[in-house]
Amino acid sequence: MQQQLKTSGSFPRGIVIGGVTYTTFEMREAEVADMIDAEAEGGLVGSLKYHLELAVRQLVKVATLDGQEFKGPFVGSMISKRQDFAAIRTAQVRLDEMGNDEPSASGASGTPSN
């Protein structure tokens, strides 16, 4: 069985959960079930809401600078700053590129490669 792809990144602004600001994240590749659930909750594939719903399903954990971790569950409202969403989208695209020999021209997570 192939190991699931993961990547990590930083939130430029940080997300606040329970009064704690988390500045780093780990994310796994999207599975078909994640994409179906994200479409059901977020609407059309490729929409901002879809990508946000997919991202919260892909998040494995977030952490503070001192190592405190939160492993979910995650909801879209936790990611409220545009810069933090951009960091998540960059990680989604990176995971797509890692998992596809020829990533789609759109670079959009959840879009099959050509």
C-alpha cells in the first residue's frame, strides 16, 4: 500500500482555535471521499467554498510555535484570513503536483490530471 502524501506549511497570520494561535499546519493529499464531501458542502468544484471545504478535510494538524498541536476536527470558519487561505491553497496545489505526473493546467486541487 502506497503511503499517503503529506506536506506542511505556515499560516502568515495564524488561525485562532479556542484562544490559541496556530501558525503551522500539516496537510494530506485529498481522497475522492474528501472531494465528494467538499462538493456537497461547498458547491461547484473550483469555487472558493469548495476549496475551503476540501482543505479542512485535508488538514492533519496545526501547531503553535511552542509545539502545541490541534488535530481537529477543522471547520472552514477557522480559516478566516485571506493570507492563511492562500497558504492552504498553495499546499493543496503542491500535493496535487506531488501526486500527479502531469498536474492539470488549472493547478486546482480535486481536478484530475490530463
